[in-house]
Amino acid sequence: MSSPQISVVIPTYNRADLLGYTLDALCQQTLPVELFEVIVVDDGGSDNSKAVVDRYADVLNIKYFWQEDLGFRAGKARNIGTAIAQGQYVVYVDTGVLLGSNTLQVHYDVHRAAQYPTVMIGYVYGFEVDHATSKQMSELINPQSADASIAKLRALGALDIRQRQYDELGENITNWPAPFDIFWTCHVSAEREQLLKAGLFDESFTSWGGEDVDLGVRLFINNNLFTMEREACSFHWPHEKEVADHREESASAAERIHAKYNLWTTSFYGRDLNDQKYSLNKVIKIFREQGFKKSPQLRDIAYSAEVSA
């Protein structure tokens, strides 16, 4: 049996049913099974996740690792998975994210063809949709048919929450000033060598959010090329969130990331223009379009960034 080229790393915690859905989708991949492995890292869960993983031992090259429950340690779980991975490319997928049947093939093809170290963002239908849309999704999706479910969600308009940024800034995120801001490990990939070079996830992030963007910053600093591939599609199974309102956690993580790296781009975190919330990349775009003279507020932001650089 040839060595796997892709390692799919899945952290999980007491989500056995959702884990089964994610693994079902991996069984339907067009990429030959000998070219990928699956590594499930249990962050101290107490349900039957191991028994779920064991059910797939005959159809997937799959491993299971359990770590002691010491609180939220998704970064540590992904680091364990990356450390034992054999593949040249690592695909991070969250429990409850179901990949379209051709998605691993797209990851493989993009990385193999890349002339530079590449970070790839997958498209996640139904990700962070409102409650009404989430309820509609539940009536349409089928864990046994990811492709059909994705088609229905596309027709429903249950898009990736980042679609609004793609509409405003374009889907060629290579040209974005801060593409690391959408490096969300619900569905992304990168070269294992580059992940190790960047130091993997900062395990001191032990609350919701931030550990993935933090790693994205280091990959960006190390000149990895960022791309979003819509054909690498997936969907997010609707479920009750561990953190219902994560605005406070996100703001805290953003402040921490800027203090850690002190980049001119991260200095825009938390800035509101005209009392409206904008993504980091949109704020920078507005800054570039308006310039210093048209906005004293933007001038102050730019001055602070220049002084701290």
C-alpha cells in the first residue's frame, strides 16, 4: 500500500453522531483511499467516538487518539494529528463538516500543481447561517449524500458566511492584504512541512477561536500563498454551538494576535468605520480607497500602525 499523500485531521469532543457524518463523507471521496489517511483526535470526550471511528477501520486508513480533558484544547488536538500525520499535505476538517465527493481530489491537485507553498481555504455551505436557514437546512440535508445536500444548500442560498467578503473583495484571496483572517480550520489545508516550520497551533489559545487565524498569520509571514477554491466544497451540519455568541472571544483573540505580531494589517482589528462592522480586509480596502486625508479616523489608525511597526 502506498504512503498517503493527504492527512485529514479531525478534532472532536462529544460529537459522535456528527463525527460519523463527517467520516461517511470521507468514504465517498473520488480520491483513491490509498492516497489519504484520517486522524481523529478526541479532546477528552466521554462519548462513544472511538467506537464510531472503529466502524470505519475496514474502509478508511483511520487512526484515533484521545487526550485528557483539560478544557478546550482544539489547537493541541490538531497539533497531535499533524505530528503523527504521514501525508505531505494536511487537511483540517471540523467534526460536523461533510466534504463533497471530489473535495480531497481538489486539495490534492491544487497542492501538487502549486509552484509555491500554498494554503487552501475550502468552501463551507451552511456555515454560520441564521436560525431560520439552519432549520431549513435540517430538512434538506442527508449525511449519506454530501453532493446532493450541497446542491440543495446552494439552491437555498445557505452559503458560506465568508461569501459576503468574496462578493466585496473578489475570490482571488491571494490579492487580499490579510488572507489569514479567513484561515478557519473548519475546512483548510496546507503543506505539513510549512505547518511544522510555522510552529503549528499556539496551544495557549484555550478558549473559542483565534488559534487558527494565529497560525494563518505565521504561514502568511512565511510567504505561503493563500487561495480559496470553491470546488473544494463542503457543508456544515447544523447543530447547537458550544459558544452561541462568540463576538467577545473573537475580539479578545484579535487583540491578542495584534499584540503578538504587531503587523500593520492586524492593527486594523476591531476598528469600526461609520459605526458599521467590517471584516479586516474590508477595513483595509476602505483605508486604501479613502486615504489619510479623507478620514482623520483612518489617519490615526495608520499613524498608530506606523509607530508600532
